[in-house]
Amino acid sequence: MGAVFWIRRFIVVFAGAFLVIAGVQLLKGHTLAYSGTQGAIWAIVSATVFIAARINQSRRGQHCAICRDTPEMRGG
């Protein structure tokens, strides 16, 4: 799993977290600018923590059954 894999995974996690966080902020009645800023800040934090944990687990040989992010877990 090279750098491209981890960058792609970061982008996917970032996008998902951003949409959820910004959406909740909008539902709470905040402005679009505030919601976008909060979404971006917390999505970066969330994605960074997730990717750092997954890289650490990957280096130790622990596989994530939910993520299915290794060739062994994909079945081929």
C-alpha cells in the first residue's frame, strides 16, 4: 500500500467527515461560511487521526475487516 492508496483514503475520509460535520452545523442554524470552516477543520483532524491509526495498524499487520483495505481482505 503506497502513498497513492493512503492519499486516496484520506480524501475519502475527509469528504465524508466534511459533509457530515458541515451538514450538522447547517442544521443547527449556522451560516454556510461557518459550517464550511468547521467542517473543513474537523474533517482534517478526523481524517488525519483515522489515517494515522490505520497506517500504524497496517505496519503491525492488523487488518481492518470493515475497511477491507488490503489485498488479502479483498479476496484476491
